[in-house]
Amino acid sequence: MRRLLAGLLVLVAASIPTAVSVPIANASPRDAVRDREYWLEDYGIRDAWAVTRGAGVTIAIIDTGVAGGVRDLAGAVVGGADFSGGGSPDGQTPVGSEAPHHGTMVASLAAGRGTGGNSGVIGAAPEASILSLSIGLGDGIDDSDQQVADAVVWAVDNGADVINMSFTRNEIDWPESWDDAFLYAAEHDVVIVAAAGNRGSGTEQVGAPATMPGVLTVAGVDRAGVVSDDASSQGITISVAAPSESLVGVLPDGRYVTWAGTSGAAPIVSGIVALVRAAHPDLDAVNVINRVIATARDAGPPGNDFTYGFGYVDALAAVSATVPEVSDNPMGDLAEWVRIYRRADAPEQPAVVVVPEVEAAPKGEFADPTGVLLPRIVTLQLVGLPLVVVMILTSVVAVLIVAAVRQIRAARSR
């Protein structure tokens, strides 16, 4: 979709939703909708339901608003608020002139209930609760950044365990108001999941909030597990990969649609995070994130890479595997980033970072994959290029000095 929010925020659905091609009236609902949710089997979600279905966990959807009245979300939306100024007080009235349906589609993949039996859209965590936080996505909105910050704080204060963000600024940086809001979420043990963005929508590199330290960033792959050319972006902050093509969802009017984009990959992962939180209620947010990435199935080049991150998300492994606990967020430390880069007297070069060694895990266990993830994109931009320039200038000066000394010696020897 094209750039929205006065050029600031972009919804990361790579294609306009289209109605499911098999008429619902002429086929069983399972054939028309549920059977299209291939990720339930391929990513271990259905198997993980034998452990938990996400009961007791709350997912906040910061988006265009979630229409909680549709059958597939009946009983799922337990609260919400509007930050756009154009929605309803409970956040359940879709807002925006371009894609008011977006938030409902996202919510259906995170915690949809289906419509009974094996029909309708069911989310990755079908017993988790949803908070609907609507933000403005119309032309001329100039306070979208503050809307997001306010929505994050509201979500934390109203019981969110997971916050889903299926949008991007299309820039690697973010406003200082997000520093405070995201730190508030981290301090209150809330996991933030963000979509990486889509090249097909003009997002060539991962943008905020997916570039922010501590955020679980989701890339998109097609049904074959190949990174999507259109429905995913690349970057060193990618955490895991999840399906972003041939998705299904429900619209505010109850119709089913097919769509694509990391907008859909992110809520699938948010649902899996909810499963982890339900299965391991004593784990803090840092270890929930670590468990999700440590149990991912490697894809692409061995180890972490800028396309698949740590690999395909694996719901069953995430809820049931033995994973050593960690003390540091493997996706980075926002508080430390703020300390270094937001200070007025910030140093020109960051302190030397020592990555702690990772001890070999006992057989059958998963080791902490990274320690603290560094460097980040912002670090590379703020440090890498200036350092190269300094090194080149130093080399040039050294060559000139050597040449001058040789000329002086040659003159004296005549």
C-alpha cells in the first residue's frame, strides 16, 4: 500500500485484499477458509495447541481498529481505545480512508476464534484476548507518532502482554516519544512484535519500529519458505520469518479475503508469543523473545542473517523445548541505545562491545543464539561511515608526511 499518515507510517500489507475465490455458499467453510491456513501445520501452531491455546494472555493490536463484532472474533476483543480522534471510544470502529479493514484482518490472524467447528479464520492463539487501539491513517494526520506512543502506554496500563505493530515509518529512525513509550513497555515486561515491511510497497530496508532495539521483528516468506520478493524487507534487525503470502483474513463486514504482507506475518508471530507466555507464565519478556528466536528453524545462510533472521518461527518448539534462560534481550537494549545516542554529549564513537561467549547447551537444549544483537542499523550509519572517512583521511595525511620527510632528506644530502 502507498505511503500514509502524512508520509510517516505505512501499513505493511503488500496487496489489496481480494475476496476468497471459492464461494462460501457453494463449499464447506473449512474448504473455503480454514484449509487455506497452511501455517497452522507448517509452523507447528496446531501441534502447540496441545500445550496451550493462549488463554489468559492479552494481545494489543495498534492499527486501524478491530471490528470485534465479526463472528470470527466473537468474544476476543475485551477492550480498547481510539487515538485517532475519529473512531469510537472502545477502538472497535475501523478508521482511516485507505485501509480501515487492516486492523481486523491483522487481529484475525493473531487470535481469531473461527465460526465454530473447523470453519472461519482461526488465529495462532485462539484463546488469547485482544485490545483494539485505533490510530489515524488518513491523509493530513500530523501526530501519528504521538498516537503510537500514547497507544503503547495505554496498552501497557491496560494489561497487554504482547503488542502487535503491522506498520512502518519507512525510515530507520524513530521519534523520542517512542523511546519513552517502548521503554515503558520493556519495564513492564511487554513484548513488542513489529512487521519488517514490504519491498513491494516501497520499503526496501527495515524501518522503525522494526529497527528499535528489543523489538521482535518479523520477515515474510512464501508458502515454500522462500523469502518474499514483494511481501518482506531485509535488515540486520530481523528476528524470525513467518508466512506473508497467500494469507486469509476477515473484514469488518465478515467477508473473507486473501492478502499478503508482513502485516500478516507479524500477528501470526504475536499469536505464537502469546502461546509462549501462556505456556511459561513465569518467563519475563526478554526470555520470551529469546525462546522464540532460539527455537526458530534455521533458514538461508547458517545462523542469523538479514533475510530470515534466526529462521522460521516454530510454535511447538517455542512452547515445549528446553531453552536456557538469559539476562539480556538478544534483540538489543533500547535503554543502552538511548543512553548513547540521545545524550547531548554523546561520544562520536560507541564504546567497545564485547559479545559474551555462548556456552554449549546440553543435548536436546537450545543455546542463546546471540547474546546482545549488535551492531544495529543505526550504529552502522552513525559510526561505520564516519570511521571509514577518518581512516582514509589519516592514511592520506600519513602519505603526505612521509613524502615531505623524504624530500627534506634528499635536499640535505645534495
